[in-house]
Amino acid sequence: MWEKDPTCHWCNIETIWVFKNGGRLPWNAATIDHYFSRYQIDERKKWGSPVVLSCSQCNQRRGSAETRLQPIEELQRRGKQHETNEV
């Protein structure tokens, strides 16, 4: 994907290819982003879950912005999906 077109789908900056195992990515590092967010369930059901090349900064901003828009009940419901029953 990056070799075909290294620009971010969202902001059109040229991304860089980074081989990194842990730690913080540079803001312009190439990442894979879902076109439809995890909260756009109807769109994902209809179109699947296509991905685009995104810079790290856009990928993080989009995820944070989508989460902030969700009602607290939705976030709590999703949080409970990850809880364990360990005592």
C-alpha cells in the first residue's frame, strides 16, 4: 500500500516507513487505518472494513475524536466486554 502511494489518505502528507517494535511512532509514520471507525457499525456491515494508509497523527486523532463523540453508556458497554472475571 505504502509503495503504491505513500501519502496519508486523510491529510495528504507524505508518510515515512518505520520499522519499530514498541515505543512512540513519529507523527508522519505510515499506519493502516480503518476507513469506517469501530463505531460506524452499519457502514461496516454494508461495506466491510476497508483500510487506508494514514499518518500516525491522523490515525490517533480520528480514533480519539470518535471516542469522545460516543455516549458514556456505549463506552461503558464496550469496557465491560474487556473485563475479566478473575478474583
